[in-house]
Amino acid sequence: MSAKNNPSENCAAFENFKKLDIRVGTVLEAVPARDLHRPAHRLRIDFGSVGVKKSSAQITDRYSAEDLVGMQVVAVVNFPPKQIGKFMSECLVLGIPEAGGVILLTAERTVTNGEKVS
């Protein structure tokens, strides 16, 4: 029986979910990353009490840099930093891959920067 047919074979422990620090932040700056193999935007995101973090996001198919500034996005903020080309990404912006590009996860209403997703 495959994991598709038996979801319990592919279950994560709730304790693993609790280790993730997923928060809402506002994009302060978005700049196209022209030096990467795959098109991306370099983002600076304000997560309130957590601080401002940088991220590289491959979301250029649906979002221009101008569209992103001021948008609230959802991101994992406690992964270790990851080198992306010459850029150090400090958080992972979350989205849903769809035909036509990634759709960002956002809050339905404006919330305080740094609010934790639970």
C-alpha cells in the first residue's frame, strides 16, 4: 500500500510542526535577482519583534518586485541561513506551486508583523 493510500505512513509528528517558527511579515524591499540561474526576487521582510530578514524567492512568474512591496507574506523564520548565489537567505517564504507560478501564502486580513502561525 502506498503512502497515498495510507496517510499514516507519511505522517509527521505534531512535535515536528511545533519546532517550525512560521510568522507573518511585510515585504519592505523586493529586488530582481539577475545573477541567479533561476529567476527570483531578493526580499527584505519585516517580522516585527523577530526583526528584518532576507529571503530569495522564485516567484517572478506571478509577482513583480513592485507588487511585493507592502505585501504581507508567511514564512518559516527559524531555518538556518542558506547561501543562494551571492545572497544569504534567512527565511523561507511559503507558497503553493501552480501552473503559471507560485502563489504566495498571505494573511486574509492585515495582521501585526511577527504574528506566529499556529
